[in-house]
Amino acid sequence: MQSKKTNLLMLFTNSALAICLAVWLPACGGTDEVGTEGGACREDGSCDPGLKCNADNICEAGLFTKIFRSPAFQRCANCHAPGADGFVVGVTEATQNWSTQKTAWQTLQGKASGMTGNQADCNGVAFLGNTPETSLLAAALDEDIRAGYVNGNCTSDNISDMTLKIQGDPTSQELNLLKEWITKGAPE
Amino acid sequence: MLISTNKIGFFAVVLWFWLFPLFLTGAQTTSLRQPVRLTAGASNQSMGMLDPQETALYFISDQNATSELFVQTPPDSGSRLLLDSNADIAWPKVSPDGKRLAYISYHSDASGDLCVLNLDDLEQRCLTGIESSEMQVVWLDSSNVAFLTRPSMHENHSLHSINIDNRDAARTLISQNMINPTVSPDGRWIAFVPVEREAERVGVNFSNRTKTGLILYPIDGASASVSYQPDLPGVTGFPAFSACGRFLYFSQYLNDTNRDGVIDGNDNSVLFRVEFQSKEEKPILNTQPEQLTSAAWNCNYPSLSKNLLVMTCSQAGSLDIYTLPLDGAIPSEWNPHDVKQHLQAARSHWTKLLLFAKLLNLEKQTHARIDTLHEMVFLHTQLREYESALRYCDQIIRLTKETDIQTAVPHAKIMQEQVLHRREDIALIHGQLSERYIQSELQRIDRLEKLREPLSGDMQALADLVISEIRFDIGHKNQAKQLITKINPLEIRSPLIIKTFIHRIAQQESLSGDRQALLFLYHHMSTHPSMSISDRLQLSEDFITELTRGEDRETRKQLVDAWLQKIKPDTELAVMLQVMQLLLDLNEQNQEAVRAGIFEIYKKHKDLDKRRAIVLQTIKTASKLGIEYLQYQFATTWASLLKRSNPERKHAEDLYEKIVLERAYAELFKNQVEGARAHFFATTLRTDSLEAHMGFIEAWIREKRGDLWDHYKKRFQKNPDHPIHHYVQAYLLARDIAGIVPHEKFYQTFDQAFSHLKRSAGSFPRSPEVQNLQGYLLHQKFVRNGNNHDAASAYNHYYLALDLAYRNPRMQATLLLQLGLLQAQLGNHRMAIKYYQQRDRLPYVRSDTQLSQRMALAKSYFHIHDHQQAVALAREALKLVKSRSELQAYLPLVMDRLALYNNAAQDYQDAFDLYVQLGELFEKPHQIELGTPINRLKLQLGLASSALGLKKYATATEHIHQVQAILTASTALRPETEQPGRLGINAFKLEKTAYQILANGLLAQAERGSGNYQEAAIAMQHRYDMLAKRFETTNTDEDLLDMAQASYHLGEYAYKQNQPVQARLHFEQGLNESNQYNQRTGSGVNPTGLRLLRALAELHLQAEPKMQQNQALDLTQQVEKAYEFICTHPSPNWERDRFLLGLYLTMLKIQNT
């Protein structure tokens, strides 16, 4: 859950940003370059990779960038990355690679692999699916999705709860971002 | 010692599962709370109280034998003595403004004085004297205290008040025998426990009877005193008001838990609270008190701060201070649904009773309350807590007046009779039936039969069950059996009566050893339609336990297969038998196939109870066989299934964490370091376990994975001041500290490590890992500087860690070994042996740890001169080394030690043979370089000394010459890094001169043995000269005594060569040195001095007239002085000297006259 303090801070930041835009961008000390995060969009409406041009013509972090940067998902790289300290052969899902945002996005387009034992039936299952309810990734993080998950032989019984393995569960905001991202077709 | 074993102990450091400190967090709202421990130590800590700001905890501890006042600031930090009173102190009470502390002191008055301590400057003063006996104290406000006093030991109590500032005369508040007075925060009420005198002439303090309940006394006297009787069994004690005054807390001794026939302060206590309305004339309405702690914890002395309930609880054999939130173990916001959910997950009867007590308070419907009370009666009866069971039976009877439940009264009355019967039964002395007992039980049967007459169905069955039990107990076994056989359990509907039936039959058939009858019972009851799934599963497990008890694996398999053919599929019993069938085949090779089979069963059954039973059975069996894979698979699957709102989830998570950590250790043990590292790491991601971090570090280092400092720097990049980061840095520094040279660098590292540790200690106040590391660092400092103060501090930290690790055998094992090593290094070998032996009672996972323990224990036995035991242990060590390939590096060390102990035990031949074998090892390639000058030198010395013992003087001389050759060679004995003194006092190593002195001594003995006295005298003179030269620089007492001994031998050799004058001069010289030694060390006598006196006396008494006594020496006077000393300080060692010196003294005196 986000605290009230953080919400207020966000409110303040958004208002300040709006005022800056209305007056004169450089006057706020903004040095953001065109196309970079917080900077104006390019003439063709594009931004740097991972960013998108919003309605105010400002480049902001895309959904997946927000997901990748969030505290909960930052922890994925501890285990899901080549040579990661927490990677256990046969236990840790082996396709995902959270070393960089790019590798994370790329590998999440693929299918689960490398699991043994009770989780083995989920090897070969796509991480994302079309909806959060059919997403293996969402099911591993959200207990409600997990409870109803069925994809061939891979069911809720085969999915291990990722929140068991890290201190601090993903916030509802982080989970909502994930669901929104999946619903929108998991854009880069 | 040929090879250093310094590091063996350190690498065995493994820790425990960390429980996150909950002090002041107010956490645990979703689960049942456990008391959080604030104090530690093997001693008793009690009467804890927080100051109003909750920044300091004051309490009494007997850690220094007397009960003294200690403080912990902050409350969960380490303790320090607040007042060095040198006498007992009791009842510390902080004033409401937090500035002063009142207490009862026994310093100047053995019957107690009221004293007050200023907390800012620690100035203390006592307000009463020896004319009265003060017992307890309580603050009325920040300037006035009330104290319980009596004029003399045998007179009645009264409660007085006094102003501590102006010290006006005390005035009497209440004249009544009482204990534990307490005052409400608004100063309107005093609550106390009334007591009454038992005997006219014996003081109420020594012989009293506690009345039930509490008295509430209005201080202003505006209304009458009120008696409060909680609706609970037993007696009440220790009332205490909450800081806001809304609640009155108290202890209740519910049952006769120590079975001494009375319920009193020696029984287990449970804390309760009840709402208090200070402004009312009757401040406590007729409400059921709220149970705050489980009876399993035995807590009392409640003390309330603004946010916490502080209490003294008894766990693991000692008292300690614990806290809980103000509403106790169960969050006050729980509703009946929450409580029922937790009841499903509750494991112990006491936890269930705590939850049922809460449910009873929450339930509004009489029917539901009666059902809850029935459950409570059943559980209390199971726990043999008969007073509680009876009280709840009474409550059922009272409640039924409000309802139309026809069966409730007979049910409660039958249960009452059963409980009363059992209470009578346990009161029998040694189980011997008495006439009175038989008559009373026959009357009970009459009453039960009358109760039974109008009944039918379940109630009739219950009555028959109880009658059968009574008949069985009074010896009417056939009638008892007949009654039982009349009951058709399948017709019983009440689960509680079915359970009573099962217990009854199980008890009867277990006594008669009728396995088939038990199997029949469990089988049929496990399918009983009235039983819950969870009960049926429990009965299925009971069935399997009984079926397979005492059978080998093959027979168990056959039995399970056979029963699976007989029973209906898909029953709970069938499910559990199918799981057992697979588990009975489980081994390392087929674990995947077994997993798959069990997982199929698991997936087929969706019921949570069934799944829990399958998972727990699998984990239990896999754990016994050491198969972590299966444990991990099912712990993960089970925890992943449960939603966070399910109370079972917490148990599942705990299980998961433990299994992951165990798997990490298991993989480390199997040398699967990569997997171990990953599992330890995974645990560090999930918990703040310092143990997991240490495991991760050790695995990482073994794996040679890279720079750990860098790894942790990156990990804590955003929060470098994180307490775990500080702990890890301290650990990494401590890991290598033992080998650091020079000393300056060592102390620098020590300071760095200690500074990191201090910064993490505040966040992990009750962590054995932190205490252990502090102990280890101080231990290493002591090794360097020999300062006993550091050793004492190290000991305290180790001991505290040991107390904190009472649930962690791994940690205990490490600490016991460290404590033993520390004591041995202090020279306290008997204490060291105690710790080594305790260590030996725990299992060994690593063979090097076992070897370390054996060798350390052998060494301590050697030092207490139990040489046979030292030899036996060193032989065990040798056997161990020979049986384990990974220990081969230690073979020369163990052989060397065993040979040394053999020499000491006078098994010279074994010693000699071992040295010869050791010499042969030197010629073979070995993991480390053995043929170094120092090792060859020690080998030759060993050979020489054992040859001497065997009287092979020529052989001995030959080996000594080899020693001398090594010593005269120009090469250094050791490499630079191992030079004496470089690694501190415990790396004690002899220099060349010391070996030369030793070699000359041995040579002298060898020559003497061969009869070459002249050569012997030359060698001994060399020894003497070298000792004297060394003494000039070292000025040590030991050298002086060695010089005296050399002088003795020189005298002896001169005497053997017929040179009595020379002999006398040597003896006199020696005696002079011995006297100097005695003077310097404060000794009355020493063995060498006694020997010299005997020699001189004999020489004098046997010599010709020209051998006159040296006037300056005054031999007679010296013999007389020594004789007097050994007579006034009797020791069996001096028995021979007492006889001889007594004789010589008489002869000398006669000769003088």
C-alpha cells in the first residue's frame, strides 16, 4: 500500500510539473533532453526506449519500465539472471533474465523452463498470456489469480508463490501495474 | 602441537532461525502473538517494570547469586547492574514521573527496608529501619508511596503511606493481612490479595492461606471495600492497573499444575484482565475476565506501561521478562470467525484453550457458549486440569437455566463425575486403592446410574463410558468391558463423546496390549460420519502408527499393502495409507518417483485438511530419512496454496523457511556448495536471518565466487548503515582475525569489527549470532593480550548466546565448544571438560568438529593429570582420523598428542611406537610439509623421552644428540610467520634456548640412567647455566624453580660420585633458590624444596663429623618450618614428606643437643 505521504508527494510533483509546463519549461531548471524521461517528446511523438509520450507531450516511463524499476520486481534479478546468487538449478525458473530491462522484457515473452518436481508441469507455459488471469507470472505473484489458474497440466497446485521467497510482498500498486501491462498486451 | 587447530572452532559456527524482534512494533495483528523475550541469561530475571517513557526496563536478577537491581536501556538491549547493593533487593517500582525508584532492600535489615533511589544521580536512601519489616511497595503518586509492613516478623500486615520528600511520619492506610497491593492511576483505589493467618503463633508471612479473589479498597474511604471474585477456578495474585486505569490485570493460578494437592503460587499462572471503572462504587462489573496468556507460558508479575504488558514468565527452566501488547496474545479486534479460523490451525491444547476462552467472551448465543464450554471441559480434562474442567461444568449448568437444551445438564453432570473421579484417582498414593476411595467411587457409580436412567443415545453412552472407566479403575475389569461392548460408537453423534469413547478404549486396550482391538477402533472411528475430516485424518495417522509400530520396513510395507486391499478407497484412512505406501519405499534414488506419486494424491484431494495431512506426513518421513528435496517440494507447494488470510499460512511459512535453511545446510554438508549458497541466499532475501547470511558467506568463500565485500557493498548500496550490513562486515573481519600479524593490525581489525557489531547489536538485541561474534572477538583479544577481563567479557557473551540459542542445537554446539576452549585457555580445565562433555551430547555433522572436541577434551584431561582419560580420548581421535579421508591432514597432530599422553600415562612403549610411526610419516608425501626443523626436533624429543621411560638410555642419548644437532644448525626452527609471540599467548612456542635446556635435562637423565654421573653432571650444569642466564633476563618464577631442581640433580650426581661436600653445596644452592621461589610466589613449600630439604637432612645425618651444618642455612629450623607447614596444610601428596621430615627433624634436634 502506498502511504498518504507518498500520495501527497506525487500530487505535489504533478502540480508542480503542470505549472512548469504552463509557464516555461527551462524556468523550472529542467534540463531534460528531448526524448528522455521527463523531457519533451520528439517531433514524431517518439521517446527513448522504455518511455512513452503522454498526453502532455512529455516522455514518461512506460508500464514495463515502471514495473522493472519497482522495488518488488527489482528483486527478481537476485535469482532470475544468469549466475545470480539465488539461482538454484531445478528450482529456479530458468528462462527469465532480469539482468536488464531489455532482457527481462524479451524473456518474459517466452515460456517457463527449468523447473522440476511439483512445478515441472508449468515448463513450456507462456509467462504472460492474454489476460492477468491466464498469466503464469501474475499467478506466481497474486494469490487470487493463482487460486483459479488452469493452463493444461499447469494449475494452481504447480505454481509456487513468489512472495514466499522475498521479504515484503509486491504492493497492490505493483500488482496492478503488472495486470495493466499484461492487459495492454505487454508492450516494451 | 605440530599443527594449529585454531580455526576449527570458528568454521563450525552455524546459527539459528531468526525470529524478528517484535518489541514495541505492535505487529502480529493477524496471528496469535507470542510473548517477546526482553532478558536473557541462565539466571532468573523477574519483577520487570518499564519507566513511563518505555525507554528503560528495571528488573531483579540473581545472576550474581543475590537478587540485585538491573536495568536495560533501551529495554531490549543488554543488562547492567544498576545498584551494587551487595544484598537482596525486591519489588522495584518506578515512580509515575519516572525520576525515582522505590524498592525493598535487605541490606541493613534482613526483614526488609523501604528505600528510594534517584534515577538521575543514583543517590539512595532508606525510609524505614530495623524497627519494622517492610515487604512490598507501590507508588501512590510521584511523591508518596504505600508500603506493606509489619512491626515484627510474626505480627499482622498493614499498608502505610509516606511522603518521601518531607518524610512525615507514615500513616496507616489499611490494617489487614494482604499481599501485592497496587494503586489505580487516579489514586482512588488500592487493589490487593487478601491473606489470612493459618496459625495463631506463626507470622502470617510464614504460614498463610490466600483467600480467593481480590479486595478493592477506596483510598478516600467514601465507599465500602469491594470484593472481586473472577469467574475462574483457583486463586488470584499480582493485581496491576493499566496505565490508563481502564483495566485491572491479575494472575490466576487456575489448576494444581505441580500436583501437590493445593492450588497456590507454586502452580502455573495465567494472566487475565478485566474492565475497571474507577468512578463507580463497584468498579468491576460482572464480566468474564479476558485471558491474555497461554497456560503453557506460566506468566505472572504483570506490569503495565502505556503500550505494553510486561510480565515474568518461566521458560526453559529460568524466569525471564517478556512483553505482549496490552490486549495479550489475541488481538482485541478479532471476531468469532477469526478465532474459529485460528482454532483450526492451533497445534497445542493450551493454545486451543486460550482461543476458546476468547471465543467464550465473544459468543453471545447461549447455545454457542455451551458448545465452547464443552470443548473447554474436554481439553482441560485431557490436560488433567481438573479444577478448570469442574468450573466450566458449573458454568454449563448455570447457562442451561437460560436455555432449553435438554442434554446440557446431564452432559455436564456426567463430565463433572468423570473429572471428580479422575481427581480422586490421581490423589491415590502410589496408585494404591483405599477402602474410602472404592466406597466413594461406588457411590459415584450409583449417582451416574441414576443420571443415566432417563437418558438415551449419546448421553447414555457417555454415562456408560464414565461408569466403565470408574469400574475399570476400582478393579471391576469385566464389568467395565461389558459396559463398553454395549456401546455402539457408530450411533454416537457428538464428536466430543466419540473422542471420549476413543480415549477410553485406547487407554484400556493399550494397557492390555491388544493391538487388533486398537486397529479396529481407529479404523472404524476414522470413517465415523460425525467426525470432522481433521479428526478422521488424526485417527488414520493413529491407525498407521499402531499398525507399523515396532515392525521392520518390509513388514510395514506388507501390512500397509494388505490394509489398502481391505478398506474403502477415498476414505481418509485410504489416502493416508496410499501416502505411507509410497513413503515406505522412499530412498535417495527414487525420490522423484515418490514425489510424483504423492503429488498425484495431493492434487486429487482438494480438501485443505487432507492436503495438510499429506504434506506433513511426507515432510516428516523425508526429514527422518534426510531427503531435503521432498521436504522442499511439499513445503513450497503447501505454503503456495494457502492464502495470507488463512491462519495456517503462518505455520506453512515457518516450515518453508526452516526447510530452505536445512536444505542449504544439507547441501553444504554434501559439498553441493553452489546449491547451498543459493538456498542461503534465498533465505537472506526472505528473512533478516543472520544465520542465513553466515551460511551464505561460508558457501560463497568455499565456492571462491569473488569479492564478498564488494557483493555486500552493492547489496546495501542504498542503505550502507543497515544493521545486517554492519553485522556482515564484523563477521568478515572476525573470520580472519585469528591469523592477523602484527599485533597493531590485529587491534585495528578488532576495533573495526567491534564497532560494526555495536552498530548492528541495537537492532538484534536478542540475537545469539551477535552475542557469539562479540564473544569470539573478545576471545581472540584475550588470546593476544592474556587480559582476563577480556576473557570474562567473552565468557559473558558466549553464555548469553547459549541462553538465547536454547532452540538451536547447531548454535549451542558451537558455543559449548568455544566456551570449553576459552576455559581451557584460562587454565580452568575442569570447567572446560564440563562444556566439552555437554557439546558431546549433541550430534556432530562435521568430522573436524568432532575431532576438535575430542582433542580439546583430551588436552584438558591431560592438564588435570587424568592421563589415562587423555590417552583414551586421543585414541578415539586417532580412530576417527583413520576412518575419515578428509581428516588425513590431522593424522600427525593426533599421533603426536597421543604419544605425548602415553608418555604422561607411563605407556612408554606405545609412545615410542607412535613416535616411530610418526617419523615414518615424515618420509612420505603429505598434504602439508611435515619434515620441518621444528617437527623433526619435536619428534626426536618425543623419541628420547619415551626411550628414557623404557630405560633405553643409549637410544635416548642417540635421539638427544639428534636434537642437539638440529638446534646447533643455523636454520630457523620455524618460518617467520610462526615465530613465538607473533600470534599471542595461546600460540605459545618455545625458542631454541628452551629446547636446548630441555635437551640438556634429558641428556643428564639418560647419562645418569647409564651410570655416567660425570657426563650427567656436565649436561645438568649446562642446563643450570642456561636457566640462570635466561633468568637474568626473564626473572620468571618458573626458571628459578627449574634452577633449584637442576641444583638438586647436580647435588645428587655429586653424591653418587662420592663428593658429599660438592653435593651439599649444590643442595644448599638449590634450597636457597627454592626459598626465593616460595618467597616470590607466596608458597609455603614446593615439591623441589621438600626434596632438597630431605636430601640435605639425610646428607647431614649420615655424614662424617666434618660435614657440619651450615650456620647460615640453619637446616633444623628450615626442616621444622616446612614440617609445620605440611602438617597444618594437609595434602595426601605430602604424606611421605610428613613421615620423613618428622623423623629427620627429631634426629636433627637430638643431634643438636
